[in-house]
Amino acid sequence: MNKRVIPIKAGSLILPSSTGPLDEAPVDTLGRPIRDLRISVTDRCNFRCNYCMPKTVFNRDFKFMPHDSLLTFEEIERVARLFVDQGVEKLRITGGEPLMRKHLERLIEKLARLPVELTLTTNGSLLARKAQSFKDAGLQRVTVSLDALDDPTFRKMNDVDFPVAEVLAGIEAAAGVGLPVKINMVVKRGVNDQAILPVVRHFKGSGHIVRFIEYMDVGSSLGWKMDEVVPSREIVDLINAELPIEPANPNYRGEVARRWRFKDGSGEIGVISSVTEAFCSSCTRLRLSPEGSLYTCLFAQGGHDIRQLLRGGADDETITRAIQGIWQQRGDRYSEIRTADTAAARKVEMHYIGG
């Protein structure tokens, strides 16, 4: 029998409130500020990657959110503006697959008016036809998930028989209109770890930065096992043995990827090590789900319902105090305390709040 898993929602949770100065940016219980808001615009995706939305769970019987449950673009813009007032410096549009949300360029245009970095993460399948309109709307950068270059492995990873050539065409289209591109590759041992070096060779010297991500125990539907994780140290050693690299300084405090540059000056790669080298202490990210719940950790077991305030007539001050209170009570450090028991706990699904 197929396992049935639904996202953990937040409607029954009580929203905390803050009584401090509205213009004083909040910090959490570990002294971390808010700097990065990740906005999931849909829980739908046209891929079924086994590290995110395996077909055994997300099959044709799975019930996704109805459109009227999703935050409107105007509601998202309002929440984003209030977060910017609280110190957010980067907005990232995610999903699901965000390009499945109709007229996404309209949201990009709204968010591009805010004084922040505006980026988008996509599987790249629909990017070729949308790159120009996104650039015109004000998008500043795009990250494309690409888990292999050889077509059989790539089709196996996305599990919908989608060809890698169309994702590569999307990357070329984005670069062609002037959007900087980063490439994210999730590595699973025995599945696509043989694709690491071909991906590095392909993008070396292209100006695109490839980042290798350790396979994580996000959500509750993956059947995650530690022995399927390829530690980032192993990835770095593998690359360095053929294409010498050296450490590079982070671009900013709280950057999740550890940077390595090619010694010949032809670019850089990055590794994201949330399993073997936790970076919780510098995490400044908060996530907004498609229907308006806030999650303070990628591995959260519950969230906080903001939509009820947005649609209940709350003014900006009330919503801001709720945001401050949520953040001030935050103490998440999941990756630092990960155990077999916590890895098996029921957690919010990644397709619901983005990576």
C-alpha cells in the first residue's frame, strides 16, 4: 500500500507576539537575525525526484492545495515588505516548482521593487520560455537544480523521464538574457555520485557556480538513510584529485555553501554540508509556505499561520509583531542535534516549503 503523507500545516498553532520596538530588528534565542526569506509559491512540481517527492507518496491520488488556499501575489508582497522592514536582505522564490504558478513574473515585478536581492530556484524544465520575462520583471539571479548530465541518470533522478537537454537549454536561456546562474546538485550514493566530475567538467570556466548538496532527511516520505549521504569532504577530495581547488572566503555571514575556487582561476564550486558539517549557528533563514505558514527551520515539525492575520483584517503592526514574536522564540538547530530518532520524526515536506 502506498504511504500517504501530507504537509504539516499550522492553522491550529497560536501566534506569539512581540511588545518590543517595531523598528528594532529581532534576533532569535541564539542571537541570529532574519536575513533571508524563502517564499514557496506552490506545492506542485512536474518532477518526482526521489529525494523530495517520491512517486510512492506523491502519486496521481495525492491532493495538492487548491488555488484559493494559496496566498495571492498581493499578500506575498505585503508579507515580504514587512520582512524587509525587519532586516531581510534576500528573497528567494521557491516551490514545489515555482514556474508552475501562473503569471509568476507578476510576483517578481512586485518583489523587485523592494530593496533586496531577488532570486529564484527552479528545476529548469520551463525556464527557457520564461527567462526573458523574469529578467524583464526584475529577477536578479536563478538557481537551477541539475542532478546529472547524462540523460539516463537525470531521467532516473527526476522520475518522470524528463530529458536533461531541456534543462540545459533553460540554463543557456537564463544566461543569455543576463541572469547569473547557479547549479544545485543533490548527491545520493549509488544513484548519481558518478555524475559529480562530469558536472564539474561541464560547467568549469562557464561562469556558473555548481554547488553539491548532501542528501538530507527533509520531510517524512524519503526513507532517508545515512549511508546514502556522500559527505561534502569526499566530494571536495574527489574534485581536487583531478581539478585542483582551494578554499575561498564566504561571500557573506551565514552563507550555507562552503566555497572552493579552481587554482587555475577558472571559477569555483560550493558544497552544502547540512548533514556532516551543520551550519545551524549562522542560519538566518525563514520560510513562507504557499498558503501562508511560517517555518523557522527546513526540518520543522510545525509552523505559524500568517494567512489568518492577512485575511482577518490585521494591520501591519499586528502582523509585524507576530513575525517578531515568532523569530524571537526560535531556537532551531536541527542539524547540530540530528540523531536517528530526529531523522525519523515527522517533518514538513520539502516540496511544501522549498529547499
